Amino acid sequence: MITKISLEDKGQDILWFKVNDGGLVEEAGPFQNEIWKGSYIPYWDVRIGQLLPIHHYPHIIHGFLKYKVVSIKRENNNETETSI
């Protein structure tokens, strides 16, 4: 299972993250996948409307992106199953 976390669009290059059950970013987009892949997002604590917590050692340690979460969806085989 993968969880897709979408962010508000304020013109930035990163709009969504696909996170595995362990919290590791498997894919990010639409741009900068190579930068964000392998980051850690404690998605089980993330709520719509809050800033996205992210850890990307050694650059970001217990940090937040300055964009709010607009949706959180569980996906299976690239099909949306449920919203969290």
C-alpha cells in the first residue's frame, strides 16, 4: 500500500509525495523526485490543513515544508482506495 499526500499549489515544483507504509518517500512529483525520494514523512500523524513534516537527513532534520496538506489517499496498484 502507498499513501499519496498532496500539497497546496503555490507554484512550487513539489505537489505530492507517495509514501510507503514505513514512511519513506517512494516517489515525489511532478518534479524533484530525485531530491525527495528516500525522505521520511511520519504520515500517520499528518492531517489535512497542516504543514507537512518531513525528515531528509542531513539537510532537513525534524522540519516542515511551508505548504499545507490538501489530501491524503491510500493507493493500491495505482488506484485510489480510501481517503484518510
